[in-house]
Amino acid sequence: MKNHIASDVKVRAVLELLKGQKTAVEIASGVGCHPTLLKEWKERFLAGAPKIFETKKVEDEKARQLEELERMVGKLAVQNEFLKKVSASLGLA
């Protein structure tokens, strides 16, 4: 059976569990899942947490790659125009 609990509900449940004000059983009961599943969500949440702080690094790398690709496209466009002119002047076009 698949788990159809919305991700925002899972996050709230995990945060409640991390606060420690309620037991896993209490929280799981309120969400409609088994406490073991709640603990799995917590493990996944904590394992993925460091990625939140890597966002800037990933965005910077994507921006750098985009700039490089734009440079390459510009260079290829200039080369293409040059080759068109050369081939036209040689009567090859």
C-alpha cells in the first residue's frame, strides 16, 4: 500500500517529532501513519537537510555552466558566419 500523505504534512510531523514535545505514537496517530514510518521520514529529513545549505553552491555552478555555454554558442555563431562568407566568396554556397 502506497503512502499518500502530503509532503508538507510529513515535514510538520517530523518537526514535531524533533521538538520532542509529543511521542512518535501521538504524532503518527494524528497524521495517520505508523510510528516506524514517521521515524523513516525523520531519517530521510535529517539526511537531506545539508542539501538545503548547498543551494547557493549549486546555483553558482549552474550559472557558471550557463555562461560557458553562452560563450561557446557565441563563438560557434561567429565561426559559422565566417564559414558562410568564405564559402560564398569561393562560390561553394
